[in-house]
Amino acid sequence: MRDIPEGSKQLLSDQALQPPAIEVRQLSKRVTDASGELTILHSVDFTVQPAQTLAIVGASGSGKSTLLGLLAGLDNPSSGTVLLDGVDIFALDEDGRARLRMAKLGFVFQSFQLLTHLSALENVMLPLELRGDDNARAKATEMLGRVGLASRLKHYPKFMSGGEQQRVALARAFVTEPPLLFADEPTGSLDAATGEAVIALMFELNRERGSTLVLVTHDSDIAARCGRTITIAAGRIVEPA
């Protein structure tokens, strides 16, 4: 067998010691309504390695957006748990999960979720200011320039197109350089051409920063750009990769 150089051995050893970026253990979500109990997710298990790109695909109502919300700790599971960088997020209280999201997570929503009373610059500055970053304005300005909105810093969301708003949302998600990025149907509110431009930008930014990307989509072409895909049907993973 060929000898492995010492430097490579150390790198392999370091990688082996590094926890998965995301580890999902027996994750289930049940809700109760007038018709009884409905199981949205059934004992889901999978892991995502650091810097991996993962697409979660499935039909409408399959449970994929519910799963993404649970991965981010935005909702509580009925059973099971999620570990982000080795931290059990549901062993934390709500404040603890909020701090974890602030430190590790960027989120891009289909509906943009921009604050309408803030300008583009102020929206992107906000997560930096919440972290106490003294260079929030400079970093936000640079990031908006990076997404092609250097001339729109003072514009409010209502005066921006859907594509421009989603670019602001991308800038806000990436400006803190989070190790994890979640995106929930990020082109669902955009026309095809604008959506293609936004997706291309998102993957470009993600490659530059080496973050772990988890993307929920119904678009097979977008999913094909990811290194790995899992399919959710009726709350179960049917095609693990």
C-alpha cells in the first residue's frame, strides 16, 4: 500500500474528528387539528458534512419546508433532535437557539422577509449590528455591492423589484459569513430569468465562503447543482443520497 504523507495523515485525522455540520436524529413532527393527529415528518435521519451542498426536494405538502424550519430551530419537533456542529439545538432554550442561529446560520426565505421600514443597507446591517459588529455599515455596503446593488443602498423594499429584494436577502444571509446557509424555495416568488440569476449568485457566494448549504426546492434543475439530493415524500426520506 502506498504510504500517506504525514501532512495528509494529519488532515485526514482532523477531518475525522470534525463533527458533521448537521446531524438529524429520528426527527418527527406531528400536529393535531379537528380531524385528529397528522404526522408531517416520520423519524427522519441524515447527516450533512461541512461545506456540502444539499437539496431537499419533494412535492408541495411533503414536509420539506417543515424539515428546514426544524433544522434551523424555528419550530420544535415532536420527537428526535438536530445537532448543528455537534450542538443539540433542542437541548437549548429559545434564547440559546436564537444565539446559535445568530452565530452560525444564514437563512434565505422565498418571501424575502425584509423589514419594510428599513432600507436595503439597514436590512443587511441588522444581523451585524445584533452581533455588535463595529464595521456593520462598511461590511453591508460591500456585500450589497457584491450582489449588484451598490446603487440601491438607500432604497426601501417597496421600491425594489422581487429580484432586487431577494438579492438584499442573499446579502443579509451571507454578510455574517455563516458556516451554515439554509434557503427555502429562494426563487419561488421570482420569474424564471430572475430566479436563474439569483440562484447563480447564491451558489457563487456559497463557493467563495465554503459554507454548508441546505436548499429546499421543487426545481430539479436547481437541485442538480447541489452535490447531494434527498427526496421527501409524505414526510419520509425516500431517496437518501
